[in-house]
Amino acid sequence: MDYQKVVFPYRRAPDQGARTPARHPVVVVGAGPVGLALAIDLAQQRVPVVLLDNDDRLSTGSRAICFAKRTLEIFDRLGVGAGLVDKGVSWNTGRVFLRDQPIYSFNLQPETTHERPAFINIQQYYVEGYLVERAQELPLIDLRWKNAVTAVAQDDNGVQVTVQTPDGDYALRADHLVACDGARSSVRSLIGQEAKGRTFRDRFLIADVKMAADFPAERWFWFDPPFHPGYSALLHKQPDDVWRIDFQLGWDADPEAEKQPERILPRVRALLAHSAMKDAPFELEWASVYTFSCERMASFRHGRVVFAGDAAHRVSPFGARGANSGVQDAENLAWKLAAVLQGRAGDALLASYGPEREAAADENIGHSTRATDFITPKSEVSRLFRDATLQLARDHAFARALVNSGRLSTPATLHGSPLNTPDRDEFEGSMMPGAPASDAPVRVDGRDGWLLRCLGTSRFAALVFDDAGSPAAGRAVRALHQAADELAPLDVLLVAADARSRVEGARTVIDAAGLVTRRYDGRPGTVVLLRPDQHVCARWRAPDAAALRQALRRALALP
Amino acid sequence: MPLITTPHFDAADAFYEALIDAHRELSSAQSHELNAKLVLLLANHVGDRGVLDEALAAARDSVLRAPPTLSTGNRR
């Protein structure tokens, strides 16, 4: 399938003939990466979803191309990870150049013992295409193309949504409406809300250039390169021999003029001329000129209407925090919506989505803003310090750490979330309450595997650390099942040194390399409780059933 | 740890001379560059976020309170 050309047929939905508006538990607006991820996640948790998109095509142009490790782990859970990683270009290394000299390189994944790389590059239309194909396998997803939302009204009983189609308008009712309809969200304006923040006075040309080129699969960033003096440039490798090149243009550039091939081709030729691929033939596939903003809605939840992805928050692209944080929003929301709709939790759980993801958005906005200030300094003195930092970086290690060509996306640790149970025992390392669970190599059922793959799809899970059948582990497993009884489905993994460890009610995963133990600071009897979105919510050295139950209730926002 | 603003130089006058001397034969633009680099080098050496914040605040406060004639290069 050529994902750039596919057109999805409009189909009249049975709802469109209904005499009173049909009611659905969840209506999602926007079938981009975030809306699709949310719909698949909900369907996997047996929640039916109506997914509306105002168009009938996938993303035009490569747009979001850098998909981070955490997003890949989420995609694995949604059933699309393997395909995307196979097609995509994996990378871990970034290099920064000042003029024609390399000054700094960084490895985003120095620990190699994880299933997924730090990043893959792949065009947004592939991501959407694979997600659409996955959605089409799930009968609980009703994906409606050419369905544009034109009015939204909520009352005590639900949300009334007016939808415009080629066949005319119709109305729907939803218990919950989730807006994943992008930076210019119509749902957001329809409910009278705005995103507030800052727009940067600069413009970037982004171009997809098809060429057989020898640059390595690394993120290359230039400050003041000889081929584009006084400005910045960025190079990424994508699948199909397509290269993404970004050229900073400055605020005074004319966006319409700069999109013309006759302006773009010489820029690309100049870049190639300074490389070993001087006369390589190339073809321009797509180009766009953009300005960027860092902004967000004050609150991502307005009653029964919830916002995720760019509809809720927007960042400048340095750091790849846009689509990645949007997919992480969807993951945060899906299990909460499912729990509420299935009667396992109340509104307080849904209410936790806003604060958790608003805090994550602030973290992403902070990083993206700092990077943008460094890349496009806006005052004389800001430029003075920026250039001073770049020059010192040639000779001094401390300055290299200051060079900010983008702090690449890592998933937010949900510090201070009310769903976390604060540590009462001492632990080392980063698997604190709120942290996304770290992957690690394990052996399970006689085969090599990965810890995150052993976590049940969208269920609570507990890691119990064992030491050759210690009674503490057995007690912990029993206490966990007791605690979870009638609260939430729970998978228990016994993390053991070898296959001799067996406890009823737990699945044994062998920590052959000891990395689960190291990364989680596990000792015999340690229990780590994970939310359905694979974030740690509690951990103890030797919990009793009461403590476990309290932590589960807390994670569900139950009183 | 608070910012030290009581005398702390090994040899204050000698440092002062060295500071001015570091700028010899530099253009105005180069001097600004040197100052910026010196700030970054020394800030990294200090490291402590609290001390740095205090220093930034003290410097900014001094700028904002300084009478206009002192803050420009224009003297009789």
C-alpha cells in the first residue's frame, strides 16, 4: 500500500439514519497517531470506540518522524511495534557540528540491553497506516472517515456531537469525547477553549529528499555550517532512502517563496557539496515551512471532553516531544477510561489524567523551549552566550553538556501524582513511583524475551523478587492476589534467578543477566506494583496485603 | 551554601589587574565574548545551583538599581 496515496472510502454509518442520536461510550475525534493509538488501546480493553476523522487520507508528508523508545513500547502493546521497527531506521547517536567541525556527540541509549532502540525514524504516514491496519482488525473500533465534528455540547448525561459528512449532518451522543484533532483542534474551539504559550519568531524549512546517500543513521545537527552560514540545519535518515533535512530560515523569510523547489534544491546541493556525496542525484519529495510554538491548554479535561496530543499541547520539534508525548497521553487515558466505563473506578481516576499529563506537557514544553532558545537566540546577549557555549564546547567538556540542539524525548516520571504511593522503604535507582517501567532482558517459558513484553496488556502487574523459593516471595504473591481481589485484574511476575522458583499464582521470569534486579533494586521479597500503563505506582521491601490493597485503591483513585 | 560576598580573593588587587589585562588588545566585541565565556567557565566551576542563583540575582539587582550614568560607557 502506498500510504501517501491511499484514500479511505467514506461509508454511511447506521447512526446516520437513527431517529434519536445514537449513544456511544467513547467517541474519539482525529485518526492521527494519537487518536488511533487511543482507539486501539481502548478496543484491546474491550471498550467500543467510534473514531471520527474529517479527512479520508493519512498524513501528507513525513511530518513527525522520530518515534521514541517509550512510544515503541506502547506500539508493541498495541500490536504495531514490530512492523514499525522493521520498517523504520533505528538510531541512538546524535552529533553536533559547529561550522565544519564536530564538537559533540551523544548516545541516547548507552545501555544496550533493551528491546527497543532510543528512536526510530519513520514517516508519520507509515505510523498512521500501520495503526489504521491494526484498527481495522478490531471490531470494537468504528472508524468513520469524512466525519467532521461541527458542534459539541455537554450536559449531565453526556456529550452531544454534531457531525458533518458528505451525506449531510447527523448527531451522536457520547459518554466521553476525546479530542485528538491536532494543533488546530476544532473541538477545542467549539468548546471555547484555547492553548496558550509562546510562538518563536523564526521559520524552518523541512524537506524530504530522496537520495542514495552514505550518511550514517545518526541525528546530525549543525550550528552555522558552511553550507548554510549563520543558521542551523538538521539531518535525519528515514526509510525508503528519504532524508529529512531542516534548514533554519529566520523570521524574515517568505514561507511561500522558500517552499519553491528552485529555492530548496540549491540548499540541498550546498549540503551535499560539503560531503562525500557531492554530485549525488536527489529528488525533492515534500517540503514545508513552519514556525513553532510551545503552548498548552490550561486544563486537558473539561467535564466529559478530554484532550490529548497536539490538541492539548504543542511543542517545537527539537527533541521530538510532540507525537511521542501525545501517544503517551493516549496510554495514560485509555486504562483510566476503561476502568471507569467498566465500573472498576470512579470519576476521580479520570480526573487524574489532566494533572498527570499537564505536568508531562510542562516538562516537554520546558525542554523544547530551552532548546529553541539555544538554537534560535532571540536577543543579542542570548546569541552571545550561545556562541560562547558552542566555542567553549570545542575544548571543554562542561560546555558540550550545555550545547542544546534538542533534549530528546524521554517519558515523564509522574512525580507527585496522587495515584502514587510514596516510598516508605529505601530504594536506589530510578524505578520510583511514577516512573515508566524499565525494560530488561529475561528468559520466560524457556525462551529469551523482554520484561515489558511479559506485562499483560493494560492490566495492573506486580514484580515479586524471589531468591530460590524464599518464603517472602510466596507470601507476597498470595498477598497480592488477596489485595487485588475484586479490585482489578492483576498479573504477578516472579522475578527469579533460575527456573527452580515457582510460586502458584505467578509467572516466573528468569532474570538471567540480573538486570531486572539491578534496574529495580530488587531484593528477595521486594514487590513493585505497575499500573496498566506500565508506570510504577508503588514498591516495598515486604508489603502486607493491606498495604498492597491500599496502593491498588490509590492507583485507581478509590477512596 | 550561600554566595560569599565578604572578601575571599587570594590576592584581590592582583586578580583585578589580571582581569583587566585579560582584555588587552581585544575589540569591544571580543571583550564581550570573553566576559561571556568567563561567566560560563566560572559558573561551571561553582556548580551549586543555589549559589549561582544568588549571584545572578545580586548582579541583576545591582544593574537595575544602578544610576544611569554609571551603567553606560559615556563619561566626561
